[in-house]
Amino acid sequence: MSKKKTFGIVIIVMLIITFFALHGKLSGERFDSTKWKNWKESEMELSTRWDMMNSLRNNYELKGKTKTEIIDLLGKPDSEHSNSEFSYYLGYSKQGINTGTLTFYIGNDGKIRAFNVSHG
């Protein structure tokens, strides 16, 4: 095999490994319950909650928890839309002026049946 071909294969393999290593973990901010609960939107911390979202999703089983368990983890919701839906403001996402919301949906059994991160 030629050196060019070998070099090309090595580069492609490294890119694939890097993609899978970073997939879903592009933000390196580790979720910190206290930091999340005490977050205040300020110029220095505009994206703190966004930066912790991947860690929160990847390291905590949110579905199946009760609303009380979510509140213990994240603090008081920023808004409650109904008895079956509540949400947290995420601040700016570092993509222009894009902001977002983390919304939880409660099933008939009183447990989180789904959650959604929306851009807005």
C-alpha cells in the first residue's frame, strides 16, 4: 500500500473516532445541580445551562423520575404550563441570539414521560 493511501486511511479513522467521541458531548461543561439552580442570566454566564445540557441528558435518567425528583435536581421550574408540563429557561446557546427551553411532560402515572430541548 502506498504511503499516501495509508496516511489517508489513518486520517479517516481518526476523524471517525473523533466524531463518535464527541457526538453528544460537544459542550464539556459537566452538569452541576447547584450551579444550575443558582444560575442567573448575566453576560458572564449566558450559556451556562446550555453548556450543561449534554452532560445532564447523557448522565441522568430523566424519564421515569417524578416532578419532585426533577425539582430536587434542577430547582423550581421557570414556568409551569399545566399540571402535566413544566419548563426551565436555558439562556443563550452560543448560536447567535438563539435561546432555548427544557420542557418536561408528565404522564398519567405522575412520572416524566418525555422531555424536550427547544430552540427559540
